[in-house]
Amino acid sequence: MSRIFLIFLLLLSYVSGAYLQEERWKSGETFLNFLERNSLPQSIYYNLDAGDKELAAEIMTGIKIEILKDKKGGIEQVLIPISDELQLHIKKIKGKYTLVTTPIVYEEKEEKLSIPIVKSPYQDIIDATKNYLLAYQFVQSYKKSVNFKRIRKGDRLVIFYKQKIRLGQQFGSPLIEASMIEVHGKKHFVFLFNKGRYYNANGKEVEGFFLALPVRYTRISDRFTYKRWHPILHRYRAHLGIDYAAPRGTPVKAARAGKIIFAGRKGGYGNTIIIKHEGIYKTLYAHLRNFRRGIRRGKYVKKGQVIGYVGTTGLSTGPHLHFGLYRGFRAINPANSVHITKSILKGKLRKEFLKVSNKYKEEMDLATKSNLEPKIEKEFKYVMKLKSKSDFL
């Protein structure tokens, strides 16, 4: 359906001469920098409320953005994803620019992958799907429980997952629902269950991405939500992290070992630290009063190491830590990863899990009997005209 819609826009574009330009968000660029570089009024940012100013700090380096320009090169609209669900939408109406937060239009496909191992699980997944995030997530889910060095050529892997498709292309992070890999002929399973956690065939949580609590807090002042329709403001709001209220100066610790890739001011987040961990995970620590001495970009930190102190810098009504967790470009709920010990499913929950996992096993047995590869969406290069200037995807 989306492809038909794009073809329709293609036909309309011949009349207008408008075109859609795609680019990646530049490293170190702030929302204000972007406005200035594109000769857009900075009032777009300063007229936002505190919540939206904070969301403007969520723009991740490398995310793909779309800029709609008229035939003279003037900017008509801009779409900047801040998560898999929401985007900042700049649009020009009657000569004036405004910014709103809108849902991202996409379709979600159920995909199945069943292939023999030829080179390595990671490379074979990329060769079959062109999906690097899927390869990362698959390998990460087995990293601590399977010895990949024992895999032999001809062993198989199976993945059942969901993938968002936007404008004819893979968008955002895939969600692996169940997977299997053979190691020297022996099958190893992983299933998604119980608040987004992964378990093996015995109902034991696999060695996933566990985080330590980053701060000793007094209360949680705001919880994570992807998108929420505000009944009074009549607009979408989001909060892509957890706010831990704590006294000013309370030590903030790295939730997991990793490399600091950002330490500085970040728009409405004020003093912010971003740490890159193994695989495609990142954690964010915002509104800090200051950084601990020696903390800087490029430094490696250990899990539990003090990196800064609770403050109210940026847009903050009181001392707290805004803590964010990201898998690739996707913000995910830190509450599902902040725990120390692996859990084992018991009782009613275990019975429910076995019912789900046995169904997946049956489907995987069928999948292993033939090669299954998802259809790879072709990249769409297009120019587009809109029915009206306020009607941009």
C-alpha cells in the first residue's frame, strides 16, 4: 500500500517540481545548529514548551531525516525521527514555520528467516536481509550462552521477527520474537516473553543486557512512554527515559561498562553523558550538575563508576537524573533492563511460556526444512508533491 502511495506522489511531483532530500543527522549537531545551518528561524525551538525542547535533545547521530524543498530550494517541511514512534515535524504554513510532534507512519511486517550457516551467523544474516540491526541483535542474544566458534558450515539459524517499513525501506530496530541456532547440530532457542525479556527453552532468562541502577533515588518522578495523546493539549507527548528524583549532588554511576561518546551540553537535557556499550546499546544521563573529574569523551568507564552528579541543568523543574537506554536508534524502557540476577519462570507464568515457546518450535521445525528469506525492500528515490503543504506523511 505504501508503495502505491509513493507512486501516486511521484506522478504528482512532475507538476510541482518539489523534491524530497534525505540526509543523516550530523555528529555533534544540536537542533539549534540544524536550524541555523538551514536558515530556519531559531524561534522554532524557543517557542516550544519544556517537554518538546527536551525531546529535541533526543535526536540521535546518524538518524535519517527528510527535508521537503520547493523547486527553488526553499525548505517547506522537515521530518526528524526521535524514536521509532514519533518525529519532530517542521512545516511552513502561510510563510511561517511551526513545529509539532507527530506519529511516524509505517507498516509493520512479520518476517521469517531460515538459512544455513555459510560464513558466520552475523554475516549470513546481513547477506540475506541487508539488516545490520537484526544481525547485531541476534548475535547479542546468544553471546553469553552459545559458543559460536563451534558452529559448523551447514548448521542453520531461524529468526521470527517484526520489521517496520517506512517509505519502502527498513525503518527502526527489528523486534526478534523467537530464534534458533544450531551449534554442531544441537538446537539452541531464545524466546521473547515477560516484559520484553528473552528466555531459553527451559524458561531461564538468557544473559541479556543487564543494567545497574544509576543513582540512589527518592522517587521516580516520570516514567517511560513512547507516545501518549494528551487529552487537554490535543497533541502527542513522549518521555523517552526514566526520571529519578534525587537530592542535588547525588552521585550518578555508569549503569554498565562502556566508552563515553558524549560529555557536554545537550539542549534541554543540559549537562549530559552518553555511554556506548557492547553491541548497539547506549545509555544517557541528563540534567547533571557537573561531571566527575576526568570524565570526558573517549574515556572507558566501569559498571558502577561515578561519572557525574545529580543537578537541574537544562530544562528541569527540580533535581533529578533523566536516564535513557537505546538499542540502535530506538529508545527502549530502561526499567526492563535494570536488574541484576537472571530470572527463572515458575508456576502459571512458566505454563504460559511453554505454550508460547512450543508453538514457535513447531513453526521453526517447518521453517528449517526450506530456506526462507524476507523480501528486501528496494530503496525508493523520489520527488514528491503534496496535496497541501500541511500534508507531509
